Amino acid sequence: MTSQNIAFVPGSDAWLNQVQEDIIDPERRIIDPHHHLWRNRFDRDYLLDDLWADTGSGHNIEQTIFVECHAFYDKNAPEHQQSLGETRAISDIALQSHKRQNQTSGRTNSTITGIVAKVDLCLGEKPELLRDIIGQHASIAGKLLKGFRHSGAHDARPEDLTIPGRAPAYLYGKESFRKGLRVLGELGLTYDTWHYHHQNEDFCDLAEATPDTTLILDHFGTPLGVGIYRGSRDAIFAQWKQDIKRLSRCPNVYAKLGGLAMPDNGFGWDKRDRPADSDELVRWQQKYFLHTIECFGPGRCMFESNFPVDKLSVSYPVVWNAFKKMVADFSEAEKHALFYATAANVYGLTPRDV
């Protein structure tokens, strides 16, 4: 492999920097409610400096929320306590982001103001143990702790996927899991989830069974476009539209708008010599965004970057440009909800004049 080929590997800065765009509406205040941090995933690290390089690249990203991703686990702890290692590591990084932000002047860096951690919600069969583990996360993260994610992603052909889910089949139907979800509601904590398009109906059932817990659908329910799903995009979209409409009738459910540039969505940008630009994202994906906003309303939707996973296909400035183009005709109040206020309200952040 030549040095030129190495420099332009998909997801690398050199590859992403081939597409340069002027920042649209650069003063618009943004909360990015969904990103990850990790070491040596997809052959690279993504830590605070990497996050800041992205969030400081032109758009006005004021705050971000870290979402669990099985990073920094304490492998020496009992299994149900291993995720405490991730909460501890991210809490330390968040503290760094606050300290370093206070040492800088001007709008250059965002701060990590929330953590969505991982807990095994099947411990709902042992509610006191579950509450104890949640309490340990809270003791570590303090006011940073906003909720938990125990993903339900499961597919019968995981070998076809770049990012296969870890969940057992029909996790959402397990009564122990539903009991755990109700505990989150009792404690005033949110529940994020990630699953695939063919699990949306199961998620609807779950939402209807747990009306007192705030549920947040990540990545539109990940419409797949690889493996056995390749070539079925139109049929999958038709069923997906019905599922989103039904799900929107559950007032306890909110939607994150993003995460469609993952390799498993099947758009193929991660395999090209050149990454996607914002017009391509709008052309291929706007219908997912507009349908979800139409069903849920801007007050229950929030744009998300899902970085660095979507960074395999598109750069941070470009993905937020695409979001802004998709809703260019919306009112100012609707835009503020989608880019800022919904995330602030759902996660209980304390921004200025939301």
C-alpha cells in the first residue's frame, strides 16, 4: 500500500478533508446529544482532543452528551459492575472538558454536560440490586448522569454487519427488562436504545408497556442496507414509515435524528475514494428526517451526530450542514427545538435561555 493510499483511508482526516464546505448558519446554538469516546476502535482512538477537533470545526456546538459504547470497561469487576469503569473514565474526561473550556476564550470548544451510561436492565428482577448499581453510577458521575442505554440491537445475520448488536433476541419483551425500564422512570432517568429496523414493532410494544419512562429512539431504528437487506431499501422504508407513525403516538418516546451514515445503513460512502457531501446526505436521507419530524413534531426530535461512527462516511461540518439544509424552511422556533431545546429539555440540561 502506498503512502497516498494510507493517507486516504476512509474515516481518516485526510480522506474527510477532501470535502470542504462553508458553514451554514454558524451562529446557531447546538447541543450534540449523541457521541462516543473510545480507544482503538475502527483502528483509531476518539478522545477529547478528537471530539474538540470536530465540534470546534465551525458549527456552534455548545454542549455534548456521551452515550455508552462499551469503552473503558473495568474487566476486573463483576460483569454487572464493569460499565462503572466507562462512567468513571468519561466523568474524568468531562471534567477535563469543563476545565479546559474555562481556560479558553471565545467559542472554540464544547463541554460534555451529560452521560448516558450502561446498566443491565434485566436486573429489574432484582430491583434493589439494580437501584444500587444505578446509585453507584450516580455517585461517580453526579449531575452528569442523565440516563442509561441497554441496546436491544439483534439480527439473525450478525456476520453481515460492521457493527453487530449484542442483545439477545426479543430483549424488549422480557419482563425483567421491562421492570428495569420502569425503575428508570421511577428515578427520573431516561432510556436510550439502539436497534435495527425490523425491531421497531417490538420497540413500539415496549414503549406502550412502559408509559412512565422517557424512551429515546437512536438512529431512526437503523434501517439496514447490507447483507440480506441490500436492494430492499424501498420496502424497508415503507414499513419503517408505518412503525415511526405508530411509535409517535406514544408520548413518552423521543427521536434522535442522525446515525444514518453508519456502514450498515448501506449507502456505501465508507467505501468510496471520496466522502459524502451535505447535498448527498440531503438527497438520500431527508425523507427519513422529515417523516420523523412530521410524526413526532420538533419538540420531540433532536439532531445527533453519532460521531465517530458516522465519521466513517462524512465529516462533522458536513453532517451538520446537511441537517441545516434539511430544515431550512422551518420556523426559528422549530429549528431551535431540533438543534438545541429538545435535547436540553429531555436530558435536563441547564443551558442559557433555552
